[in-house]
Amino acid sequence: MAGEVAGGPTTAVPAPGREAPDPRGRVEAWLRRHRRWVLAVLVAALLGQMAVAMVTTAVRQTPTIDEPVYVGTAEVYRREHSLRFNPEHPPLGKLVIAAGTAFADARLEPGFDGNQTELGRRLLYESGNDPGRLMLPARLPVIALTLLSGLVVFAFARDLAGAVGGLAALVLYTFSPDVIAHGSLATLDVPAAGFLLTSVWLLWRARRRPLLCLPLAGAALGAAVATKMSMLAAVPVLLPLAALSVVVRYRHRTDGGPGNDGSPAAARHPRIPQLTQAARLLWPALLAAAGVALAGIAVVWASYLAVDPRLRWTAPASVPDAHGLRGQLVALLPFPEPFRDGMLIQFAFEDAGWEGFLFGRHYSGSLWYYLPAALLVKTPLGALALWAAGAVALVAVPRLRAAAPYVLVPAAVLLLAAMSGDRDLGVRYAVFLPMLLAVAAAGAVAVASGAGAAAALRTPARWRRAPGVTVAALLLFAAVSSLRTFPYYLPYANEAFGGPSNTHRHLHDSNVDWGQDLGRLADRLRERYPGERVWLVYKGSGVPSHYGIEASDPREVPPSRVRGLLVVSNSAIAKAEGRLAALVESSRAVEQVGHSITVFRR
């Protein structure tokens, strides 16, 4: 038969002048034609899986330690327009939370005169409200902001390294356990970091469109400061970056930009002496920095006036006297009096005695290397490798070097500022790093995808593909590591430190146990230990009895009477001393609940 020789099929030979169809080429051509839709689908898929992870986490977790204060304060803001609660943090983040609680129809009697901790307990547990139904609406606006920050990560990285770099950065962001964990809570850390990231990105874009981007960058910077006072550390960095963006734009127009007649400006004008040129650049640069600063100040004022247009304020007794250099600097800040008093309260918090826990060591005070060490534990190994490679690429590769001041300098300065604090309580104080360094990692992708240099050196084809394959493998490793911890993102630890079940051996507090698993504990006790005597040491803001947990405090009776189940939060175990330490050591661990609470048998 035609087409067969000796009973077997023959290879089809194309007709003269026609080439065999190339399936790979057709796929590549289709992708090129539809690249915008493909890109949109991939971005939506990554953000979609992050949204599922955060909403699932938000539904299953009981209120963490800080959330009741913020939610209670948000309700007072919305109902009574009073600034009297939680002055140590500016209002904007709590106004974001209030946008969600406005739909919860919560009950709270007006004029509550207790402290802010009692306010949170009254709202959630003593006013007839369902804490779960109230906390989810409070958390949803923060989840929405976290997803929007993902779009900023993608856009920023795409500006630096194209669509592939943007997708790689978005993978690191959307699979970051710390961002998922704290982005699903009604707290302030992720919103503040997201506003800061937006400001940095807009300053980068201001190199081309300063009149549009600089005011927006100032507003985003103001939003960051109006959410957390710690973002003030970024102001001395971002204002010079605003000036730098204008200088870059001005030089582009005068040295290389085309004139109206199409000729280069350098050819139409005599060379300007360097001193004169510097003088001409000085005023636009100063005006840019001043404009960004004024926009930021306006947003901070607006956040306070949004709560109380009359700005009624009586300084609480907790505000310390403003002595020394810090007090003088606070008095000079161009912000409302409640902001300045809140900063003095923050300084008093820093001066209070805090305890830390790192790699099995319980200590008083703080360790300067705590945050870098904690980040090594709580960041996926693939992300750590890409962060480092991206940072090196931004510094070493000439075409990427212009982005280094915008990405690496704010990250470094804010990290140093966070390391100087006295509260070794969690990597949430550095949650801006997974955002900024995800953008930096796009630099590594840009280098890995730059096959032109390798081809020019006649590098073997399999070696040219090696960098891209390595980057893809690291991205996959980071994503899989994150997926494996679902839905327990708060106690995440990477594989080098034993995973989330071992985080409590290395870290404490919001790194692992922030009171989020009280509801899970109640379910576990009902399912596996019905009717047994329970002794509980719980570290959190939840009320155990509300969830049906009837327990006694083992520290209030002689150790010989503590029999049955001893249930202890892992943060309490980390800092256990005296009677509690003896009880834990003499008990047999049975299981963990959510990797944050340990159940012992006595």
C-alpha cells in the first residue's frame, strides 16, 4: 500500500517547498497573539488561590491577640467618632477594618469607659455578638488590600523585568506564608506595608510621569504612616527618591530626550556647565520631595479628621512626659496632637521590659539579630534563594541597577529600624520584606531569561536553559512549601527548621501562637476528650468559656492536683518558668492543635 514499506508505516515527507508543521511554533505563535489574555488569567489564578487561602484562614481562626482591640476601636470610630481608644496607632488601618464591621450589625453600648482590651472583649464576647460572624467582615477589607498589593508587586516587577519577571514576583508574593497569615487578620501590618510598597512603585514610575505619580506616591506614603507609625522610618528614604525621580526625568529630557523638532536636546543647546546644571536640578528635586511630603501630611491629617472632624482630644494618662531628644523631635512633627501623643506611648512601650524567645533560648530584652534569624525560619527556602539572587542582580547588572535605590534601600532601612526595636515578637514587624524582595527577585528572573549573552559566548544550549530552570524550580519549591502548611500559615517554618510542627521550638508569639486556635481546641476537646478534666494555660484574647471550654488554671493549685489534660499555648511553654515549667516537664505530650497549642496528659 502507498505509505507503507514492508508492512510498516513510513514517515510522511512534506511536499517540495512546504515545511512540516511545528506544534511548538504554533503554540508560541498563539501565546504571542493572546499574551494579554494569558497574562491576565495567570495573574487572576495566582491572586485567586491567595484569596482562597486567606479567606479559609480567616474563617477558621479565632480572634488573635491584637484583633479585638482594633475591631473594638474601629466600631467606636464609626459609631461615636471618638479617638480615645488605641491612640498608639493612627486611625487609617482601623477605618479600613470599620468598612467591614459596618456590615456586621454588631451590638455595642455607647460610652464604654474601660480600657481598649476590655473594649474588645466587651464587643466580641459580652454584648451578644457572634465573634466569628463579626471577625470575618472585619478581616475582609484587609484581605482585599492584600490582594491589591499583589497587583502592585506584579506591576512593579513587570516594569523591571517584563511579564515573566512580574509573574515570578507574584508567585513569591501570593505564596508567602507570612503575607497570607497576617493579610487574613484584622491587623495593621500588611496594610501599612502595602501602602509603602505602592508609594515606592509610584516613585519609580515618577521617573517618566512625575506630575501624575509624585502626588499619588505622597498620598500612599501618608497612608502607610497613617496606618502604622513605624512607617515614618521610610520617610527619610522616600523623599530623596522623589527628588531622584525628578532628576532622572529632567536629565532624560535635557540630555537625551527629543525636542519638538525631533532633534536631541543636547544637539540643540550648548553643554550646560555642571555647576549650573546641578543648580537647575536642585529646585525641581526639592519641590518634588516637598510635594510628596505635603501630600503625605495631608493624608495623615485626613485620617484623623475622618474619625472626628472637630479633632476633640484629651491626652490619656498613659502618655508619658516628652523629655529628651525624642520628645523634642516628636513635638516638631507636623501631625495632629493625637498622633504625637501616640508616638510617645509607642516610645513608652519600647522602654517597657519585654521577653523574647529564639532557637530555644528565653531571654529578657531584645537581640539585634532576632528579625533576620526569624526570617530565615519563616521564609520558604526557594524564596530566600530568589531574594538573595534578585538583590545581587539589582546591584550587579547595569540595566537593573537604577532600581536598587527604590527596592533595596527602603527594605534595608526599614529592616534596620525594626531590628532596633525592643519587641522581639514576630516577623510581622518586617512583613514589608516579602513584598519588596519579591520585586527584587524579578531581577534574578531577568538575568536568567537573558539568553543572548550566553548565546554570544556559544554556551551549550542545555547550559543556557539552566538558569531559567533553576528559577522555575525555586518558585515551585516556594509554592509547594507554602501549600503544604495550609491552612496553618501563622506557625509556618520552612523545611530546614522542621516545618510548622516545629516552629514553637525556635520562635514564639505571633510567629507561631497568637491565640488563633482556641476554636480548634474546643472542637478537639469535644471530639477526642469528652468529659475529661482540663487544665488550661491560654495565651490570647479569646474567652475559652465562650467556645465551651471549661478549664482551670493549673498554676493556682498544687501540682499534685493537676491530673487529666494539661493544655498549654506554645508561647507560654516557650517562656515557662517555675511551677508551669515543672508541670510541662513532668507531663506527656499527646498532640498539638494547629501547631500552636500542646495537649499533655497527666
